[in-house]
Amino acid sequence: MKTKEEIKSRVEELVEANIEGVFEEAHAFAKTESGDITPEQAFWLDKLLEEITELVVAQVLQNLPRDKED
């Protein structure tokens, strides 16, 4: 079974990669070029990435199989 740290590390990778994909798709849809984000946007994005990661990790951990007590 994976440790909490291993799960968190993988979730961080997945969240970041998928958020980058959302930005790319949004810019492609709007036919704009992706550019730098403001410091405020970067702060907001970092906070959201952390919160999404924590949510996913908590949800995964709550669904790990528990040892059955006889």
C-alpha cells in the first residue's frame, strides 16, 4: 500500500499537469496565447493547487481498505 507522502506526491503531479492542460485548452478555445500570470494570480493558483491536492489526498485516504477486525 502506498504511503500518504507517495499519494500526495503523485496527486501534486496530476493536479499540476491537469491545470496546465486547462490553461492550454482555454487559450486554444479563445484563440489567445498563454502568457505570464500576475503575482496575485500565481499566489491564488498555488493556494488552489494545494487545496485541491489536500482534498484529493484526504478522499483517497478515507477510501483505503481498513484491516478487518474479527
